[in-house]
Amino acid sequence: MSYNDRFIRAVRQEPVDRVPVWYMRQAGRYDPDYRKIKEKYSLLEICQQPELAAEVTMMPVKKLGVDAAILYSDIMNPVASIGIDFDIVANVGPVIANPIRSAADVERLKPIDVEGDLNHVLETIRILDRELEVPLITFAGAPFTIASYLIEGRPSKNYLRTKALMYSEPEVWHKLMHKLGDMVITYLRAHMAAGGKAFQLFDSWVGALAPHDFRTFVLPTIERIFAELSDLPQPKIYFPGVASGELLTELHDVQANAIGLDWRVSIPEGRRRLGNRFAVQGNLDPVVLTAPQQVIEAHAKTIIDQGLQQPGFVFNLGHGLFPEASLDKLKDLTAFVHRYSAEAIAAGKAEGASSHV
């Protein structure tokens, strides 16, 4: 079996023959076949069935030709094991039956039991490790993003309760961050042992914080997560989510291989803010996918040209795919990224060779 490891090599800042591509939320409602599955099963019901979850994970690899699979799961899955009762409500998102509002609520959170409560996730990873011809990326939600759901009780636009707890009861906040950090570390370590080839820590909403607050209330836990997992050989990605450009300068000491960028910061500027330490991933605005194909490709060309200025670039979106995205446009975009980047890399090598004549 041939194995496509371009994604792994790019994240490690090693040479590639073309830019690897994958898309956040690439297994989802833009795909008619997935929508048929969702008519029968909820997201959480699919996750509970390893064979089905593996099938859904592989669908975009087969249909789009992407260079990595991302585990079909949800960032909320592990919180069930620590004592949180939640549901994923259609058109709303995670809804928490017992939100965190006090020190006592934090105290009652228990350690995660991955093998006991989440073995279906590990079994899905094992199946995919046997069947995939591209790397499997697994993931976890980062502590701030998870905490925002646990405290607010549902998705929020202003994170009022979350920030109120953070500012008014910092000791409670830090204890919650510590417990959620422990959860993430244990969960991701189990993923890698089961066959994951890389992981991404999603911090989708941490861009709601000012840099000082991020540095004070969140970054120590992010640094601890990556430090405690630094012994693992698999590549590690931190995605600080949307509107996080002002936080990039804070990440220099994070022991990750790559940082995901949203579309508000260019690839060169993102690299500059990161101190040119990391591979970068991104960063097409998902809404560009509503445009005509030539417009999509023009945007993609700019991003690829910027990405190829230095080693270590993975083409992705600046956030997740949305249901209205077109399967055909995504397939064409993937082919364009592969074709155009291969030509650009080959031309760069030829130019480098000729300059030494």
C-alpha cells in the first residue's frame, strides 16, 4: 500500500513535491452522502459506532483527494467522561445541562477515563490506522474553548459568563484550566497510542481574548499541554481559531510543530508574528468557496505563493467548512492546489539549479 506522507513532511518543514491539502470540518454536511447518514443518526450516534465514524472520516479522502483525514468526532466528546451532561442541538450546538458556575462545580469534575468511556473513539482510530493511505489527524478542543461552552451552557457571542468567571474568580478559573488541560493531555495521548498520526488542538474562540488576558489565563495551560506531549513523535498543531492574529506573538514557546492561521492574517505576516518558528496551515476564508471557481483559484494562488516562500506550509481554510459549500468546488480546489503548487515547486527547483550553473 502506498502511503501519502506529504502532510507529515510539510508540518515538519521538510521538502514536498506539492503542497498538501486538508480542510477543517471536511467530513460534513456539504456532502450529500453524509447528509443521508445524518437523516438516520445524530453526530453523537455516529461517533458511538466506530465503523460508521471511520466511514465518514474516509469519505472526503476518497471524494476530494485530500492529503490527510481528520477524525470524525466532536470537541465535546471527552467532557462526558469528566462529568458533564450535554447534547449537540441542531442549529444551536453544544447545550450543557449542568453548566460550570462555581468552585463546587469545578471540584466535581472527575478525571477522564478514555478506555472506559471513550473506547469507541479509540476503536475508530484503530480502524482508520489500518485502512487509510493518508495520515489521520485526531484532535481535541482546547481548554478555553471547552470552558466557554461549559460555563455559558451553550455557544456564545460575547462570552460574558466565561470572562466574568475568569476576571472575578481567577483561582477557580485556573483550577478549571488545569482540569481541562489534564483531560486534553490524557485524551490526545490515548489517540496517538491508538494510531493517530498527528493531532490538532482547536481553540476556536480564544481570539475573543486580549493578548494580556490570553497570556495570563490561557497560555500557561496551552504550553503545558504541548510540553507534556512533547515526547510523542507525532506532529502537533495548535489552531487558535478565528480573529486570533493578535495572539500569534504570544506563541513562541509553545512546543508545537505548526500553527493554524485564520484568513485575517496573511501567511507572511503570520510567520513573522510567530518568529518564523513553525510550519503554518491555512488560510482561505471559507466563504470564498461561494465565489466562481476562477475567483477561488485566484485566492488560493495568492495563499500558495505566500506559503511556498518558506518550508512548512499546509493548505487549509481559515476555519471550518460550512454546509452550503460545494463538493465539486472543493474537489476542483484540491486539484488546483496540487497542480499549481507542484508546478511552482518544480519551477523553483529548476531556477535554483540554473542559478548554480
